[in-house]
Amino acid sequence: MRQRQRYWRGSLPLFPWGYYQQDLKRAIATMKYNNQPELGALFGQWLALSWLESRIVERLPLQIVPVPLHRDKLKSRGFNQAALIAEGFCRALELPLAPAGLIRQRPTQSMFHLSLTERQANLENAFCLGHGLERQRWLLLCDDIYTTGTTARSAATVLRKAGYKVLGIITVAVALPDQLADPTVKAASIKASVHSTTAP
């Protein structure tokens, strides 16, 4: 993925491995819906390698916090894909993980076809503070897909209100620019696309 550092801006910077399309989209779906959780560790390793190569953040003490599933969804699927990705990322970079740092205290709808307003209502009071977080470290959220950023911002708000420092979020995939509703990220994506097209 070219120009990924251009997403690293705003109140909740984003670091994605690739775009949510074609092979990557199919691979994520295979992991989640065809019961192949082992792909999570692989995604985490890819993400870790890109993070290292980017040198986007150095010498900050980090702790990784996966975006949680509600217990009903976790029981149905059998695993939390964000937690598996986070484990692979932490293993590769020897970083501490807070697998229960956040709790999804109520079930939420799938949000791919919801409007931004509906997404916000869907996530109201969805998360609460868990345990195992280290106050001396910067927290880095982890999820499989970033679409509008509503989930990420909701999770970050809970952590920040509790006094924790949230650096940003890492994801395997980010929705294509015309699918994003976060104007900061969308503008950065479009600018990156224009830059890569017009560069000599």
C-alpha cells in the first residue's frame, strides 16, 4: 500500500496495511466467516513489518488494545479477529498486549450498510473499560477493518475519558477513499491518490 503514512493524522491517526478490496477483502472474509483464525496472526505479522518499515513512531512505550467483540458474537464466531491480529503484531514487535483492555458491553449491529448517524447511535455506550491497561504506555487500538472510524473513535473516547493516552489505531484494511465518511481520512486518501498519479 502506497502513501499509508498520509493516514497518520488527525485526532485518532490510522495506520492501515492495505485497502479493503480484492484479495485482501476476500482473505479477511475467509478468516472471519470460513473459520480460519490462523490468518489473524499472519495479518498481524504483515502489519508489524509495515509498522517497522514506516518508522512512523519510534521510542514510545506502546501497549496494543484490540477492539472487542460482544460475548455473544465471540461465542458464535469462536474468536475475536482483532485480538488475533493484535497478538501477531505484538509477538513480532515484542510489545505488551491488553486483550481485555476494552469490553463491548452490549451487542451492536453490523455497520457496513448503516449511515454515519446510525453507526453513532449503534455504538452509543457499547464499550466500557476493561483491565490490564498500563497508564505509563501509549495505547494503540487494533482492528481488522477501518471504514468510517466510528468504532475506533468510540473505543478511543472510553479510554481517553478514563485518562489513558491513545496514540491511534492500526488495521489490516481501510475502506477505499470514496467509502469513508471521516473527512480527515478521506481528504488524506484523495490527496495521496492525486499525488501518486501526478508525481513524475
